[in-house]
Amino acid sequence: MLPNSWETLLHLSLTQLKNNLKAPPKVAILGVGNELCADDAAGMLVARKLLDSPLVADVDHILVILAGQALENTTGQFRSFSPDLVLIIDAANMGDVPGSIRWLSARDVTGTSAFTHSLPISMLMNYLMLELHCRVSLLGIQLASNEMDGVVCPEVSCAVNKIANEIFTVLFEVVEA
């Protein structure tokens, strides 16, 4: 594993949160995307995998939200949950090989061209940081196609599985340890 890989950074981020708090950190995971548009469904697919797990259902410090394309409709859930960390997962056009996974900053997504949402994801990220005083991270998955009624390509499916597996590993080894 590379020192700056997304897996390492996710692990370090959660470990740091755990060490700074007395209780397990409250982590909210936001799956974003359009499930009708091929690879654009990537963030939603990760969130669904997490929601289908009994591990996630049995803890009160992890919240998984299926946002779809309506990011603005999630703010009430975040306020009620009061997370320490929000992890947003979304397909993005980053100019990489399909299925590539990369951390993105709010500066990376200031425009609307990389994503398919009416509300720029950078606005949600900034809102959550300012209003809820929590850390917000965005994990992008390079899409191959966002064609209507298209299927998710194998590379993006593989990335979805990698991210879901890493979240399970990190949250239940680091947070529950």
C-alpha cells in the first residue's frame, strides 16, 4: 500500500478521530449519484452495500445516507446525527482510468462539470464544515460512462467493492477496537 493511498488516508483519518475523542467517532457516509446513469451510481452502490450489512445496522455512531442527486435534502439528517466526520462518496470525471479512486478537496470540485448534481458538492462540503464543525472528506471514483440506462462498468464495480470493504475494515477495526 502506498503511503498516500486512499486506504491509508481513510485509516489515518479515523484513527486520529478515535484518538481525539472519548467515545467512538460519529461517522456519516453519504452515497451520491444517479442510479439510472451507469457509473454515476457508484456512490449510491457503496452506500447500499454498507446499509445491507448487519454490522452497520447494529451501531449508533455510523449513519449511511442514500442522497442520490438531492444533496440539499440530507442536511437535516446530518444536523440530527451531529457527525465528527462526513465521508462523501461519488463518481467523478477526474481524467483518470475508470475505477480509479482518489480523495478530492472542495477546491477540486468547485464547478459543476465533474459531477451531475444541481447543488455543487463543494457547497455541501463547506456548509457541513461551517455549520456542524465536522471534518468532511470526498472520495471520488472515476466513471467510464454516465449514459442513461447504462450498466456499471467492471472497473467501477471493483472500486465500489474495494471502498465498501475498506470502510468495513477501518470502521470495525479502528472505531470498534
